[in-house]
Amino acid sequence: MNAPQRASACESLRRLGGRWLPPVVQAAADLLLPPACNFCGRSLERPGSQPLICMECRDAFLAQIGPSCPRCAAPVHPFEVGPDCPRCRKRRYAFHSALALGIYRERLREAVIRMKQRLHEPLTISMGHLLAESMSEAIQQERPDLLVAIPTFWLKRLRRGVNGPDLLAEAIGSTLSIRTARRLLYCRRSTKKQGTLLPVERLRNVRNAFGVRKSYDLADCRVMLVDDIMTTGATASEAARTLRRAGASRVTVLVVARGVGADQRGLGH
Ligand SMILES: [Zn+2]
Ligand SMILES: [Zn+2]
């Protein structure tokens, strides 16, 4: 059994344990399949508790946290922190602010690429817990009433399995006790992969791509949109526009990685 398969088996046992089995059985499960880092596969010194990421990987992921633009989450020089930055000054976003764990590069880039695959669902869950733990203050300052994941078109979801941003949102919600609404936002149609398009085409590609299910009342609701990566912000902005038209009073974006360079090609949102 390779590392991702073992992580996947551990996660299944853990989920089963969390819902149905007493802690003693969970401890036995941990003995049977000792938890390992969901990124590098190294055994964990303190098994059993999320995020299941070793100290070395954790340090590498968190090393990127630095001053960022409050509007678009792009990194900025400590002396240049203001209400916006050169990257977003000329852009119109429907969301009010954005937060990111780090920049889409090095180990965080590798993690985001893996999170697109079904085999690495345990990594996605662990990254959600890490994001919530390390950015709890900034997230709580936004006082979100609801976490909403950026949805995937149903056909794509069927092919891929679970939608990664849903897993991220649930992990963040369970860590910080914030409600998640899995089916509130939905994709009305299939869209082209944003990373293959020019910035101006990206806006057109996602225009009117989302809908809000009528059973939800979003009046005066503060929503936090969750995704794995944000590059131009076109997808997040369209999702935010849809939520605000449905009554949301404030929409913030929370992502694992902010794509700001050439490394983002092929994956951008
Ligand atoms: Zn590791
Ligand atoms: Zn900015």
C-alpha cells in the first residue's frame, strides 16, 4: 500500500470512528494503520488529531504567511499594506475581501495539484484543518455566518468524486464551528478550465455560471467562499456576485493558495 492509499484507508477508518465507533476502537484503528503525514507520508509523532501533516511540511506550508493585500490576498511588501494592491487596483471584484494560506508555489503548489485528485482527499481535509487552525483569527474577524464552497459542474464532480472545496469547507467549519452549506451554490452549466484562458476570457467563461438554490434565505448573511486556489479572481467574483444578488450582505474569499505567477498556468480560477 503506497502513502496516499494508506492515508485514504486511515481517513476512512477515522471518519467511521468519528461517527460510529468509541475512542478505544479508534485507538486500535490508529495502531493498525498508524497515521502518517498526508503530504509526505512520514509517521506522525502525535497521531490521531487533525491536521495530519508533519511539522516539516507544516512549517513549509506556513512559511509563506506574510503581509497580503486585504482585497485580493496577493502578497505585498510590509511597507505597502493598504486597502488594495497594484494587482487588484484596476479590477472589479464582487467579493469584499480575500484570505489565502500562502502563495501558489513550492510545496503549497504541489499540495494544491494533489488536492485535485480523488486519491488525495485526506490531504484536502488536512489542509482545511491547517488553514482553519493557522488563520483562525483572520477568519473569525470576518464573522462569517456560512461557509460556501465553490461548486463544480455535476458531470465533472461525478467523474472526480467529491468536490475538493466541499471537503475544505467542512474541515474549516468543523474546526471553527461555522455552518457550511454544501448545496447552496450550484453550477448551472459546464465551463472551460479557467487556467487555459486569457484573463478577459475567464470573466466571459464564468458569467452566469452559478445559481443559488431557492430553499436558502441569504438575506443579510455574511458568506465566506472557500476554494483551493484563486488566480485572477474571476470565478470567485462571479460566485460572490451570485450570492450578493441572492441577498448576502458580505462575501469574503478564503483559499489555500493565491496564484500570482507563471506557476499558476493550467490551474487558475
Ligand atoms: Zn510531511
Ligand atoms: Zn490586491
